[in-house]
Amino acid sequence: MRIRVSRLCIRLAILALAQGSQLAARPQDTSAPKTPIEVGTFRLHKFEQAIGEEKYTVGSIANEVILDSAFEFTDRGTRVPLTAKLRTTSALVPVSFSAKGDIARGISLDAAVEATADKIRIRLEKDSKNTARPDKFFFISGYAPAAMQMILMRYWESAGRPAKLQTYPAGEIAIEDRGADTVTANGQRVKLERFGISGLIWGRETLWMRESNLVALVTVDAEFDHFEAIAPEYEANLGDFVRIAGADGMAALSEISKSFRVTSPEESITALTGATLIDGTGAPSIADSVILVRGGKIEAAGPRSRVSIPKNAKVVNLKGKTIAPGLWDMHAHFEQVEWGPVYLGAGVTTVRDVGNEFDFITAVRDAIASGRGVGPRLLLAGVVDGSGPFSLGVDRVDTPEQASQWVHKYHDAGFSQIKIYSSMKRENLEAVAQEAHRLGMTLTGHVPEGMNAYDAVNAGQDQINHVSYILDIMDPDFIRLRRESNYEAAFENIKKFTGHSPDADKAIAFLREHHTVVDPTLALYETLMRTGTTPLVQFEPGAAKVAPQLAEALKNLSGNSNGADFREAIFLAYLKSVSALHRAGIPMVVGTDQSVPGHSVHREMELYVEAGFTPMEALQAATIVSARAMGVEKDSGTIEPGKRADLVVLGANPLENISNTRKTERVMQNGVLYDCAPLWKSVGFLP
């Protein structure tokens, strides 16, 4: 397929000639009036909910084309504005580019690029540099504005569809023709060309073109949250675009991953031999073990002396290695298909997604379950939120009727849980809990504004995400002082927190009585609270291995050292809270809330050991305890006959040092064994 740009180029050439020879001789004269060629709008969406608009114009001065874009949305009460300008020749070769504003909450962009006869001059924030001008290139910075990507596609077509294209201020992209889709718009069936772009963000974007016009873009924003830009006349098709993008991305990765497989789904029986087996039950390790896998299930597991290897088995010798149950991440937001290889490369074979786009996550879940995708098994929690200034971009639950509607939608689509977000009212939380429990579902999530953990649990919430909500009831004086903006007193208070006090004891007794499961996300808090004075890589070595597009976002996340001592004291209080909960027997599961993709699962376990868990207990928090929390412990969480064949092959024993869980060499998901290093590499990470 071809993007039909010829008519656009002819129009630009005619307009340039019409300016006359005097203007043509002064191509840099931007004071001359601009002749409009196009005026357009894209509707901006997050989690499939409209949050803003981009308005753009394309005009001409002399022999140049000029794109002006005003891009703005509001996310959870925060305004995110960005303005951008691109100048090109009439053949769409970039001349200059500038962008200034925000690209996500608290993430700014100030960039300028200019092409000379032999150089590209780049300014990014306060840093400037020159580089040699290549033959083919484009000026663009990340996912926004969408109109910039439209001009990129036109340039790529006119330049002969190069396999790779250098972009500035940074990066290299690849654009792939992914076929065609037909949708209905304004009562007419319309055929659109679908393309994948890799390298502009971490991972791949999907966009649709009609002739030379951008119809829809499915991507992620600078927070790595789902983001879409769509022409207004196609807005009714948004769910279709999101679903197609998820399935197509999974299909592309599945094709790539076939070369990483040590065994295939067609293997009749596989025997993993020679490794030290940690089955996850708490039993002693087994040296020189044999694990038999047939049809995605564990058929036998034990010492070589007790397990007979069938003659037709494919034998995989793992002498000197350690095998443990496949790990879980119980707080994921599987925003991109690239998370699939990342999770498997990290040894994670099951993920609980606690808030996502319905169309995307169901398409990805089904692709993995059917073998058409590559990634961990996905267990889903459907997110609901009420109306308010800080509401998440999802459909609202403001009445008991809406509560029932959304619970049934998620239940009928095979979701395991409901995720409560921060703007829910108590009466609606109670309505959600009542209907979810009636249907056999459980509730996890945030503690909504105006409530505390006592209120949420009493209203029917079974599990709590984030240890901060637990500290709120263990040390209510600290929370009160912060709300009063008495930070000096709050600082002195939190430094004295030990996890032992009447308030703390009351909170722990309450959680134990209600069998509340806690998902602390310590690794997330550490990432946010300890990086003001300490580089992230010092406590999270995985940060040095992420894809280049992620490296900048992860660098020095807290921004500066102001208040670093206060943040450190709060983090230590979180750690002490987890320690006190663990001593009391409160079940805790390993969850990351993204942080450093894949690697933060291991960091979470390391922090649990720091809080007083044994290595076995930390490993179980990421395996059997998580399986119990989701009610699937009979199917998963340990390496025992009859359970799913989900396991990880490690280069060293994690019971000797929990950090050895990072030494992933092979991973088996539902009976298919992969090499980990190429999984990492397939999405731009270092193994």
C-alpha cells in the first residue's frame, strides 16, 4: 500500500510558484503571510476517554511548508499544553522544528532543531550540539503532537519508504506497513491503511492513514499511559482502533519470539533435568531434579531418582541452574505489547493488570491465551472511578446503577476483580462491592479521597494497593500534620515511626480480622523518593538496561534534592510498615506499578527481605501468596503435578541471595520454554 501524497506535493509546488520569484528567493522570510493549505483537529484521549484537543494548520511561505500545532489536554486535574512548529521544503524535507510546553503531568519539553547544508543543529533544554546531516531524516520528538506524525508519514512516503529513518533531536525510527482495515464513518465504509512505528517512543505505535491524512494514532504518552489521537469523524471507532492495535502488536511480537523458543507448544513432553528445584511450597530444595511438562501442565517434579523420563521426551539439561516457580507482578498496567517480552525476560509468567483500556487489555489477554501473542498470563481488574477533579480517564461510577453496569461488563468479559480508584464515593463503592461479591469477584485498589483504609475495607474492599494507605491508619498524626502543611512537625513525627504504637496495633488487628491483602509497591515509592540525591541505578541496576527511550524518563525522577531527607524518612516508614504487617501475618503480594519494567519485580522482593522476610517468604510473595490472593492457588504458584507449567530458570539460587532472581536465563510460560536474553533484546533492553 501507498500513502497517496502526490496531490499534496503538487498543491504545495503550485502554491510555492504562485508566490513569485521574489518570495522564492527569500525562503527564510517568515514575516510574509502564510497561505493555509489545511486546518484540522485531533481529539485527544487517555484510557479511551476524551481529555483534550490538538488544533493544527499547514501553510506555505515561499517554497516552504509550515506546520503549526497547539496540543493540550487535562489529565487528573493537571493541564498539559504543548506548542510546536515544523518548517520543511515543498518536498517535505525538514528545515527547522521547535516544541515547547509539557508532554505529560510534570514532564516538560523545550527543543529546537535546524538543518543547514551539512549539519543538524540541536538544542534540547539547555544542551546544544551539532551533528552531520544525513541523506534522509526528520524532525520530531516523541508521540506529540499528532500532526507532526502525519507530516512524518508524508515525508516517509515521498522519501521512498526508507527502512530506517534518523530523527532529531534524537533517535531512529522504523515504519512498517501492517495492512488495511475497513471502518464505518458517517455512514460510509472507509478503507484505511495501518502502519506501525517503532523507535519514536519505547516500543511501537499504530496509526491509520486515509490517503495522506492521519485518521487515528494509538500510542502511549510520556507517562507510558495509553493515549490516542483521532480525527473527530472517526471518534466512534476509537475502541476498534485500540483493539486492533493491541492484537496487531501482539501478532508482530509473536512472530519475532518464535526464534527465542527452546521448546514449542507442539512438543509432546519436555523433561527439564539436573537443576536445583525450589518448588515454592516451602519444602527443602531438591538437587538434581527432573520436571516433566506435558500439554502446558506439570506432570511430575522431584529428584531424578524418583521421576522416570519417557523415551520420547525432549530433554533440556539444566545442570548447575536453579528452577523456581514463575514470578507474579500483582500491580501492573500492561500499557504496551512490549511489556510481554519484558515480563517473560524477567521471569514473570503471571500478571495482574489493575487498570487499563478495556479494548486493549482484553485483546492482548486473548492473544496471549490463544498462543497468538507473547507474554505472561494476564488476570484483569477492571478500574472504576467516580467524578471529580482528579478522576482517572475511565468511565464513571456515580450511581448504584452505574456500579452494577460496570461490574457486569467486567464480569462478563472475564475479569477477576474490580479496581477502585481515588474519586469513588462510599455509597458507590459499597454498591460495586455488593454486586462484585455476588458475582464471585473481589475488590482491590486505592482508598478514595475522603476515606481511610478502615472505611474502604468496611465498605467491601478486599485488597489495598499501595502501602501509603496503610501508613495513613498506622500513623494518623503524620497524615494530619501533612494535611495542615505543618511539614516540620510531620518530619519529626515520621522519623520516630517504628510500626509499634496503639494506632499501628489497631490498624494491623483490623486488617488481620478482615483478611485484607496488601500490595505495597515499595519499589515504586523507592523510585520516587530516593532518587533526589541517589541515582536510580545505585539501588535498581535494571535501570541501566532499559531501552534508550525509557532511560531519560527514569533518570533522576524526583527532579531535585529539595526535601530529600523528608522523602527518605517517609520511605523508611513505608518499609517499617511492611515489616510490621509481615510480622503480624498480613498477606502481602509483589507488585510494581510499572517503575522499571520487569526489573522492579526483583527490587520489590529485595525490599521485602530488607523489611524482614526470608528469601523464601519474599519468593512466595511473588508466587503462591499472589496465587492465593487471586483464588488460583490450585492452578498456579508452585511447581507441583497438575499445575500450570510456569517456571523460571535462574543462574544462581535465590534462597542464598534474593537478588539471584535477577539472573534469569530461561522462562517457561504455559509449557513453552524461552531464552531470556533475546526476549529482552526484542524490545530494546539489554539482557
